[in-house]
Amino acid sequence: MNQPLHDTAPDFDQPIAVLKHCHGRIRKQLDTLEKLLAHLPAHGADEQARQAAAAVMKYFDKGAQLHHEDEEQDLIPMLHATATGEDAATLAALAPQILQEHKDMDAMWQDLHEQLSLIADGSGTHLSASTVGRFVQCYRQHMEREEGTMAPMALRIFDTGQMARLGQAMRQRRGISVNNDVSIGNAATASPCEPAAAGIGERVADLRKDYGQASLDEGDVADDPIAQFTRWFEEALKAEVNEPNAMGVSTVGEDGRPSSRIVLVKQFDERGFTWYTNYDSQKGQQLASKPFAALLFFWSELERQVRIEGKVVRTSAEESDKYFNSRPLKSRLSAIASEQSAPIAGRADLERNYEEVARQYGESPSRPSHWGGYRLVPERIEFWQGRRSRFHDRIVYTRSEDGSWTRQRLQP
Ligand SMILES: Cc1cc2nc3c(=O)[nH]c(=O)nc-3n(C[C@H](O)[C@H](O)[C@H](O)COP(=O)(O)O)c2cc1C
């Protein structure tokens, strides 16, 4: 006995078996849909409901569509071209009915898809019992009809060449190559009932995380945004957020085009937010012509984001010296050796420049004039706390002419 222990899917060299196997998958999803309908009134859109809704949607949005296309574009036309006598008469009556049912089921699916997508993201709980009932019944009868007539007819009248052509067409429709590798994207395995997994660039849309750790109320926040930032920064440290001091800095060039990069905030207080860099770098050149920037902190572990906007000024030479001299020797030498943002032929040239600088400057290099601090003087600071179902909390502080701050809730 050499039976597989699990339910293996047939290969495309048996295309009718693949179509039947897909019916099995459809039946499973219909069962899930019925269970979801029974689950919702008592449990709402809980985790189980959201997962079930997403699984049903995934199948009927893609897998079931491919299955219909197999029949409409390949199986039925091939049967029409081959069937004679009684088979041709049976097909003439059956094929229009099959095609009409596909259309009816597609229309019902559109209604269900809308309801299920709200359930899947946790923002809805309504699922129409009558649409589910009609959809499930129509599909089950439709599959029985196909299994009772079309499938046996194809097995009886198609020769090996036709079976191979049908299998090849179905395989291509799913982007699966002959040795069952996925020809598009990078998934290792492929079900014959579903399209080959899309590349990561497309699958990224399925990454979904609901937030719900905390809330942010007008009453909770400090009157002063720097005090509020300090509070959140301390909480980020306590939560051991990865690099809590890393922030995005966005600047614009003379052409008005923005660019962003990460830098480390080295100080924050009532005067603003300070970081250190090369004044001749791309950001340095942009800030020289347009002295405004936007900072962005994302503390994923706390489901928090802080956005800060304002004018940028250079820190004083004394302040830059003080920070420069506090850095480890190798970092100071690197700052001198690197013409940040300028092209260089290779890593070896960079290393050579460093060695030269190390030889030249020794143990106590002083700060080069092209390196120093920038301080963003905030005019607008927004605190964002992730909430369930994308209904987040946002409190923004805006600075008035007299230096006082007003705050306001924004819609998510
Ligand atoms: C975590 C992290 C921290 C960084 N910190 C700094 C920094 O404090 N100062 C700096 O000039 N570049 C820092 N960088 C490098 C910048 O992202 C960027 O590559 C560099 O400043 C050149 O940017 P520009 O060409 O837009 O001027 C950091 C990068 C990362 C990923």
C-alpha cells in the first residue's frame, strides 16, 4: 500500500480531476461561509470571524474566478468542438445554463464580498442570510450538475492530446510552470485551484495588523507638546522599542521634490529637536536652500507615531563642538573622512581616505566646519495612537505667533 497520508491535489495532467478537486475547495469555503453566518450574531467580528471572512474572500475573489474561466474559455468550447449526437444535444441545453449560473453567482458574490471585507477588517458584522443561502445552494447544485454530466462527458470523449491541452491552459492561467514551480512570484508550492502566489510586492497588501494597545484622549495629553513627547519617549525607552531615537527627516530640494532619510535625534527640549550630520550632504544642501523639514518617529511596539514639522536652524559652533568631541574617536575620524552623499568608486577608496585622515589627525581631531548639528524648531507636532479597525486617535499641537500651543483632534 502506498497511499499518501494527506489529501494530495491531482496534477494538471488530469485536468478533470483538478476541476473536481477545486469543487472540493469550493465546498469547504461554502461550509466556512455558513459557519461564519452562525458565528457572527453571538461573537461579532472577532479574530475567528475576521480570519474566516478573509479566507472565504481570498478563495472566491481569485480561485473560483479561475475555475469559472477554465470552464468558460477551455472546457466548454472544447466539449462543443468534440461532442456529437446525444452528447452535443445535452451540451447545447446545459452550457447556457452553466454560463448563466456563473453570472448569477458572480453577482451574489459581489454583495457578499462587500459585507465580508468589512467583517475581515473588523469594521462590520452584517452578513445577509438570504444571500448566503442562495449563493451556497446555487453553487452546490451547479457543481453537482457539472460533476453529473460535463465531467463524465469530457472523460469519455477527450483524447490524450485534448486532456493535455486543457491541463496546460489551466496551468498557464494560474502561472504555474510544468514542473509545478510558480512562474510568477516566489512561493514554493502552488495549489492547482488557486493562482500562483503573487510576488511579495503584491502580497504586501495582505499584511494587516489591527492596533488596540492604548488610546489617546484630549484629557490625557500634556498642555505642552514637548512634555507630551518626553512622556512618550520615556515610555518608548521603557518598552525597549528598537532604536526609539531613530527618526525620518524629510527635506525638499530647490526643485520642490522631497527626500527622506533616517537620522538619530541627539537632543530635544523647548528649543526643538537636534541631529548631527554633514552640512554638505544632500540634506545639508536642501536645508541650505529650503530650511524646513518634517520629522517622523514610528514606535511600532507601542503602535505610535509622532510627526513634527517646522523650520530648521544650525546649532551653534560650540554646541556642535561639544557633541563632536563626545563621539568615539573612530566616529569623529569617519565624519572627517566621508564626503557624505558624494559618489565614490569603491569601498577601498573610502577605507584609504579613512586611514589617511587617521594618520593626519591622530588622537584628537577637531570638528570639521562641514559637520555639525541641525535643530528643527517645531510649529506642528502630531501624536498618533493606533486603534482598532483603523479608527485611530490623532492629537495635533499647533504653535501660535505668541509661542503658545493649541491642540486639536484630527480624524483618523
Ligand atoms: C538608524 C540610522 C541612523 C542614522 N543616523 C544618522 C545620523 O544621525 N546622521 C546622519 O548624517 N546620517 C544618519 N544615518 C544615515 C542617513 O540615513 C543617510 O544615509 C545620510 O545622512 C545621507 O543622507 P542624505 O544623502 O540624504 O544627506 C542614519 C541611518 C540609519 C538607518
